[in-house]
Amino acid sequence: MPSYLILRLDGPMQAWGTHTFEDYRPSNPFPTRSGLLGLLGACLGLDRSDTPSLDALAESVAFTVRLDTGAPRPGVDRLMPKRHTKLSDYHTVLDARKVDGSTNKFPIQSHREYLFDAAFAVAIGSRPDASFSLARIAESLRQPRFTPVLGRRSCPLGRPLLERPDCIEADDAKAALAQFPPHGGLIYSEDELVSDQPTWIRDVPRYGRHRQFATRRLYLHREEESS
């Protein structure tokens, strides 16, 4: 039976950027593959210039994400479901990147989106011939080498990353997430067995090429609410 690690991504702010330029930095409504790989890479202590190790990590793991809109915060809103919102802040940026890759010699205005009061559960599965085992990843999540954040450095964790200290077993990622409430959230999965509702997203990092991403297919599924 397959094994999975279950992560909880919960904090005051999160930002899971999409492929964009400096003047407008939107956030995806759910964690991107590039963002999750960056989170694991930071915990493992991988340098961003270590392309072979980053590629090996990317080939080792698969992600399934559930939007936990009903997750209450202890002591804050036990009776009120959590509903995340998007807000943006304003920056001026020097040496911004132009569309052609060159540097803009003039300062520009930049608006950056953040998710407020968002919560996600993530099932991490292992791919065949993985160079990075789930046990090694779990150890790094318990004792990270670099500080993990929820997308951007201004987005600290609100709780430990691991829902359980070690792997769990389940028939598939959807069944793994179903072991942990709250239920009924929208699931984004790389597994086509989850649903027949595919969508495309450009969030696969091309390591060694500055800020370049490839496209992948995701499948959407609404988890059944527990009775």
C-alpha cells in the first residue's frame, strides 16, 4: 500500500505566485508545485543553485492539495468556518525584470497578492525510483535546515508542517487526505484517477533557467463531507 506524508499549511498569510513579472504578482488560490518543492528544498537544505539535487527532488514526489476552508483556528473561531480572502500590498521595486529579461533602470510600482486565513492539507507521495525518500523528507520537515515559509519570506508558518510525524498508508492520496478532517474541500491532484475534470497550470520549475516554468495537468475533485 502506498505511503504518504500529510502537511498542514496554515498561517496568517500565504502567497503561491504564478508565472508573472514584477509589476503584478498574483497568488494562486492553492499551493503551486514550484512553491511546494521550494518548501521541501528549504527544509532539506538544498541550495537554489544545486540544479541536480533540485531536479532529483522534483522527480521524487507527487502532490495532492486539499483546500481546508472549514478548518477552525483553536481559540479564535472554533464555531466559525475559515474562509480565506485575497488582499494585495503595494511596493516600489528597483532593478525590476523586463519582459525581455533585461533590467529596468527605472523604479516601477508593484502590487503583490496574498491569501489571508487560508489553510491547506497536502499529501506527498513518492514516485518510482525516488532519490529523496519520504522518510528523509519527513526528517527534514521535523528539523528544517533553512526556515520554511508559506510561499514568500513574509509568510511565516502558523503551526508545525507535519500533521503526523511519520508516513501513513492509504490506497491513494485522496484516501490519505480523507483520514484527516475537515472534509468537503476542493482537491487539486496530479493523479488522473481522482476525477475527470482536468485543468492546466504553469507552475513546474525549470531549474537552471531563471524564473521559467513548464505546464502540468491537474485534476479537480470535491471531497465528500463526513456525515
